[in-house]
Amino acid sequence: MSLAPVLALSGIHKGFPGVKALSDVSLRLFPGEVHALMGQNGAGKSTLIKVLTGLFQPDAGTITLDGQAIAPKRTEDAQDLGIRTVYQEVNLCPNLSVAENICAGRFPRKSWLGGGRIDWTAVRAEARRVLSQMDLDIDVTAPLSRYSLSVQQMVAIARTLRISARVLILDEPTSSLDDAAVQRLFTVLRRLRDQGLAILFVTHFLDQTYALADRITVMRNGETEGEYPAAELSRLALVNKMVGAPPDQQPTRLDSRASQTGTPVLKAEGLGRRGALHPLDLELRCGEVVGLAGLLGSGRTEAARLLFGADSADAGHVEMHGRSRRWHSPREAIAAGIAFCSEDRKHEGAILELSVRDNILLALQARAGLRLVMSREQQQALAEDYIKRLGIKTASADMPMGQLSGGNQQKALLARWLATQPAVLILDEPTRGIDVRAKEDLMDQVRALAVGQDADAGMAVLFISSELPEVLHCSDRLLVLRDRRAAGEYRRGELDERSVLEVIAAESA
Amino acid sequence: MKDAALPMPTQRVPATPLWRHPLARPLAALALLLAVAAVFVPGFFHLEIKDSHLYGSLVDILNRAAPLMLAALGMTLVIATRGIDVSVGAVVAIAGTVACVLVGSHGLAIAFAAALGAALLCGLWNGLLVSVLGLQPIIATLILMVAGRGLAQLLTDGQIITVYEPASFFWLGAGHLLGLPVSIFVVALVAGLTALLMSRTALGLFIQTVGINPVAARLAGVRTAAIVFFVYVYCSLGAGLAGLMISSNIKSADANNAGLLLELDAILAVTLGGGQLSGGKFSLAGSLIGALIIQTLTSTIYAMGVPPQVTMVVKAVVVFAVCISQSSFWSRKSA
């Protein structure tokens, strides 16, 4: 490309305690292009955007705007430089008028002779000017709440365009829009691109990427996988780069396992929930690790939550040990022997201010009710036993959970569920956001758990991960989801990485 | 081992110095207040035995703080679940009124049981609104705060009901046991039972879990709704007992003024004791100390002869100082 990039990042590093979030990341944005930033959960997209918008400062690396090095320290700095961001959730005031929303924070004012008051005529004119730039004709004096989400999204964009924007960052702008609204948004974005704006578009929808983007940068595991012209990167190749090439050197466990199967423990028949998951059949057996693969939004987590009763199913039922059951709450599923380690460790797992011991004990105690399951000494011994067995790095069992690193918190949560001695263990992204060594540790633990002493003693494990190599490495059987329904199931020995990728990447019907 | 040589940044020595103890600041504040009182109020620490009863400012403070301490215990648990109960004062009025209306005609046992029964109903109502219907705690309990005094006034036709007999009715609020006010024993008993309930069952763990992370609590199988329901019932029962104590002490039911603003003092006591309104970790002892701080302050100001119109301002200044000293602002600075 002959033009110089308007924004360029190179060698960006960013780490948090126990986590390497970004490692040698580079990104180039040219004027007049839509650039898609793709990557799975935890690939580092949001961290990168936070670096760009000044929310985080990189540990190393350079950011240049028009060839000048910049170091935004606050979001205001980035905004003043012309790097504007529209976030997933619309951040506007629905009860104020469209014009007020567009100009809020930087109202045109009358001169001091006029009292320095807000010049409402100018506010309206300004709002109309920006909206016409986007070819959007709406009443700027009407309250924003009168308009649909897609129009509100466009008003949010208009707001960022008012002050000479050089770069527009859109973080998952379409996740709450329907198809028609997405098309309208895209028309506006193409128009802005043609006016010379550089647009960075973050999404996990493949169809939308190909409909809009000129070039694609793929991130994986906090690193830049590569930068490609959209026309030259096939869907299959893109997904391959997002989920990681299947490891050639490592023999997958699918072949190495003995072929005998345990007795079925948990069976789901037509389990579904409107808007979350189409009816799904699933069977988990003793001593078996079943992998659940698919892209973000494919229904993986939704399936896990239905199996665990965290959400209630409106179709189908589950069978536990051959008995038909319907969960009304996680409590019932836990009582029946199911454990669920959520992907959202911070919000759905860890009790950060309580000790590691209390965190480990919680599910076991909750199942028992108010009567203490064991004496304080026994609690201490149990916690210390798991700390040792899982190699949790903590000064003591009394340490507040919040002082542990992410990987060690994850292990403590695993310990919480192991302590309940479940028949079925559901692990949703157990390796997300933890460093490579902790990942390997954890996967070893998972494998050891399922095997147990003999096939019928081991537990059934449902393993969900965005990392295809991880799933392949761990699973005896693989279920692929796409568009919230099952798209393929692979038994031991019939696995072919390429066909898995094809199923994951296939165009939605 | 290779691992042992690696630095572990998450580790910190678990032994905390004495001044870092959560109760250190509330205790220091109380000690400071007592020291000030000793300087300005002659004979503040003087205790004497008259008619085989112990008299003195300190005993008086404990006695007067008793209703507040009962309310603060309940408020501690409510706040630990991220909630708040502003209906405490109204429940005090209801319980006191029910007891005073019934005690003359139906006897002490029925009157007390009915008063606590009324408080229980109030708690069930609050629990229903917050935990089952999912209303915001402050709004849910505001309903009873407003309606409760009205209900109490309906019971008394807007009059102050004075109780003349039985004399046993006055024992709870004004009687003596082993030379000390009965109210002190009641508070000790309630506090002791509550502490046992928290340590000998998993209730304390569940309450903290629900307060810190309700979503994670539910996913771990904790009966979050039941826990939230319980704390409101418990808080109202404590308020009911406080209402009995107050009406027994003043020998009357004053639907308008009994326990007026007690909920705010209770919230303040929890805060002064180190409790966070954002829920989670709680300390029953801290809240009791907080209640004592408030009562010591009030008594001292009166004893110093500060004009009543200035009292509230002085109280506000001291509370401001204590709250500021406990702000996380300082720990951030030193960290």
C-alpha cells in the first residue's frame, strides 16, 4: 500500500500479575479502510483496544499517529488525538435529545457577551451537519429513546465524528442489532470509509467481517497472528488462525485412549432455550472428556448453563443416571452431582474477599445447608490438601482469594467443585486468561480426573475452550456447535482437524 | 526445587499487626471519646453502688445504647448482604405499641409474644419484597418505614398510651439483674446467640458470600433468596425487641417518636464499626462498638451541657471525623 498508515502499533507488550495479556502485538490502520480485528475469547482484542484508547498503558512498544509517537495516558488524551471509540453498549442518555447527545460535553457556546450560555441553535445545526455526513435524516430535537437501537448506535458514532476523528474504533457494534439494522450501519460505515476515515472493527461474526472489512488482523493468545487482505483470506484459513493450527507433533488423546466407554451419566435430549440454544442432544459417560468446540456465540456456554440449571430450559430435559430431571436452579443440579466452573471467574466464580479455604469449601457447604460439613480443623486440612494436590500457589489457606493470580484462582475454583466429588464436571474456558504453564498444569489435572482409577470411577468431564488444540488434546469425543446448534460430532478415531475447522467456519444457513 | 526459588508476588505475610485489626480503629475512636468525656465531664468514670444497683455514666451509656445495639446487630447482617433496612424505627414503634395496647388486658406473655409476632410479620414483609419480588432494599423497606408509624398510630388512635401495670412490664427496660440493667443482659444474650449462629453454622459464610458476589453464590448452590429473606426477618425481630425495651423503659407507647431515626443510627453504628455498605465482610463486635460510640457521644454532649440545638452538629462533626479516618483513601495512600 502506497499510503502511510494513520495509526501504527508495534511491539506492544502488556502484562498483568500472572497473565501475559499482549505480547509483541502490531497493528496498522490506513486511512479509508475498514480493518477487522478478529480473535477468540481472551485473544487480547479488548486489551489492545484499551491500550489504544488510553485506558491501559503498554509495558513496551510504540504507537504512532501520522508518524508521530503518542502515549495516551487517559481516554481523554486518545479522544483529543482523534482516536474515537464506540463501545458495545450504547453509552448515551436516552432521555436527552439527539442533538444534546451528539454535542454533550462539548456544547457550542455563545460568546461571553451573550452570557456564555449554550447556543442551542448551533447545537442543532452541528448535530444536523454531523448526521448528514452519515446520510442520516432524523429529528435532532426528538429524545434519543424514540429511535431504535441501530439509530442510537449511529448517533453514538456521530458523536465521535464531531471532533475531527482520524480513527474510529467500533467494539462489537453489531452484537445487539438485527440484520436490517446491521445493513444500515454498514452503509454508514462504508460512507465514512470513503470519506477517508480509518475504521477498526472488532467483531466475532465472520459473515460481517467479510461483508465489510478490507483487511483483517487476527489475534490469538495475546499475539498478532497476522495481517491479511480480506479478499485473500478464506473463511477456513481465518478460523484456522483464530483457533490455532492443530498441533502436528502432539498425538491427540483421541487415539491414545482405550476404546472402552463408561456408563452414561448425564444425557440431554432436545435441551434448548429460545434465543440461546436450539434443541441439543448430548451424552456424557463416566471417565470420558467431551470437548465442546465452536466460536464465541455458538452456544457453548449456553449449553453448559442449561445442563447445570443456571438458566432454565424451555425445551427438552436432562437425564441423570437414567432418571429424567428438570433443574430449576443450580442447587438441584449440584445435589444430583453436577459441577460447573464458569468462564467468568471474576463475576461468577471467585469470592475475592473470602479466604481460599472458604472459596474451596463453598459448594460443598452450600450443598449440605446450614449445618457445618466439618470442623474448622477438617476444613483447613481439606483446603490444604487441595492446595497441595492442585499446586495452588498461596501463602496459606487463609489468604484472601483476591490476592492469588488468575491461574491459581482458577485452580481454587476447580478445587471447589472437586470437593463436591461430582459425577459430571463442566469446565467452561478453564484456561482463559492464565499463562501457558498454568494452562498445561490445569489440562493435566483435567485429564487425570476423568481417567480416575478405572473407567467407571472417573467422572464425566465436559470441556469447553476457544482453543481448538486444547480441546483436541483433552477430549475423547468432540461436539462442534455453530449458530447455537450442534454442527457435528466426532468420535474417537474419526477425528480430522480440517473437517472440524470446516464445520466451525461454515457459513450460517 | 525450581519452583521454590521463583518469586511469588501474590504472597504476603498473613500475620497482621495489631493496629491493622479491623476492630482497631473503632476501638481507638471509642477510647478517644471516653478520654475526652473523662476530661470534660466530672466524675465520668465514677461508679457507685446504690440500693445494690451499680450506677454511673458508663452503666447509663450501656443501658441507653441497648436498643441501638439490638438494631445494629440486625442491620449488620442486612448490610452484609448489600441490603439496607430503613424500617427499623417503624418496627420499634409497632412492637412497642402492640405490647402497650395488649399488656393491660391480656397480660405480659401475650403482649410480648404479640409484639414480637408483629415484628416478625414486618420482617416477612420486607423479606418478601426484597428477596422474592426483587425490589431494591431501600425502596422496599421505605414502604414499611412510612406505613409502619401510621399503622402504630391507628392502633393507638394517635394517642400516647401509658402503661401503669403490671410492674413486670418495666423490668425489661428499667429493671436490674445482679446489680446491672436487664437490657445489658438481653443485648449480651442476643449478641452471643447471633455470634454462635454465625460461627457454628454456615450462615455467616453464606451471608458474606451473597454480599460479596451474589451471582457466584447462586452458581455455587447457595440459597441466596433464603439468606436474604432471613436477614430481613432477623433485623425486624431485633427491632421488635428494641421496641419492647424502649416502651418498657418509658412506660408508654409513643407511635410518633419511639425509635425515631433509629435506623439511621443503626446504619451509622455498622459503618463506624468498619462495615462496608457494599456488603460482604461484617463484624458483629464492630457494630456493637459503633453503637457505643454513638451513645457515648450523645451522653457526653448532654453531660457537657451543650445546648440541644448544637448537639446534632457536634454529633455530625464527630461522625464525619470517624468516617474519614476509616476511609479507604488512607489505605490507598499508604499502599
